[in-house]
Amino acid sequence: MTHVTDIKDLRDTIASLNTEFRHHGATSVLEAALSRPEFGKIAMVSSFGAESVALLHLVAMVDRTTPVLFIDTQMLFAETLVYQTEVAERLGLKNVRAIHADPAELARRDPDGRLHKTDTDACCTLRKTEALDGALAGYDGWITGRKRFQSGTRAQMEFFEIEAATGRIKVNPLAFWAPGDVAAYMEENRLPRHPLVAQGYPSIGCAPCTSKVKPGEDPRAGRWRGEEKEECGIHFVNGRMVRKGETA
């Protein structure tokens, strides 16, 4: 693992990588991340949500044994759990690992499963961020499906980033994809769609905090509707979560 004291050197490496891959595509980025020594040990993190299958397919083509960490918050739609199993089997993914919040912490901090009603940030921290931090403890970096078009906080995202707090490399192979690119890739490769997309859920998270999106709304408008919240806390900019309207 990279130590925080090595952050300056890692920042230089990340800057060099972004320059090197500026005109490359998602497959080249993935091939580098999963084979070059400067990346160390890499895992993919997937929600198996509305657009996840595109990146999962790309990863499967490069290396089906890549660890895929699936965060099961125990508040997901039943459709997501079924879809996760179906996609993993169809793509031949050999190393999908479901991760959960620590049972003792759940019992202590959310004994009745209602924390999301009073403090969504605390719920995300418990069920997502802390669970993922534990699962990523043995890795030097991770692959995400984030894209620039998804929200204002992602508009300047590069292929490679660094988490200042952990020193991990974050790899974003689809950073420069447009909405049409995702749909076209899924159609060209005949990839299965999440069943909730057809029901009006273009962005899918936990069931209590995900609502349908009306025509003309931002695709992520149904996530934490009514709150000044765009991220669950897993994705940070300069070591802190960025709220809607803030800049890094």
C-alpha cells in the first residue's frame, strides 16, 4: 500500500498517467491499471446499478479474475440483487465479493434500520463508506464507473485520481463517456439492462433513498431527492466529500 508520505510522488505519477492516456480509451486504461506495476493491487467496485454492466463487461474482457467488490447495503432493491447474480454469471466474472457493514456496528448505530430517515450521510457512512474502506484495505487502488456527465462534482474528473487520505489510486475508465456512449455500448454488446431502468429509475441506489425520475429531470435527480447530496461518501475530492454547488 502507498503511504500518505508518498503522496507527492504519487501525484506526479498520476499526472504523468493522465498525460500518457489523454487520447486513449477505456480498454487501454483498464489494461494498464490491471497489469502495470505502478498500480499495484487493484479491485473494481460496482453497484450493479443502471449503467454498471458496461464497465463490468470491459473488465471481464480484460481479466475475468479481477476482484469485483459489490457493496450490499442490505437496503438494495430486490431487483438489484437478482441482477447482480445474473450479470456476474453472464459475463463469467470469477471473483465477485459482496461486502456488508459490520454487524456489530449496524446493531449499535442503526438497530431499527431507520437511520436513513434521520441522517442519510450517517447511513451511507455506515453501510457504504466504512464497509468499502474495510474491503479495500488490502488494495492499492480501485476501478469506478464514474463519468463526467453524471454531476457537477464529477465534471473535471480524469482517468486517474488519488485519494489523499489513503494514497489509493482511483481509476475512472469511463470518465469521458457521454450518456449515448453507455447506451450504445450496452446495445452493441447485447448487455442486460437493470430491470428498474424501464420503470423510471436511470440511477439506482438503496431502495429507501432512490425515487423515479420524471422526463427532463437530471438522471441522478432521484438519488436522495430533496437533499443537498450528490455522493454517498465513497467518492471524495481532495480528501473530502463535495456537496452539490461546491467546487473542489
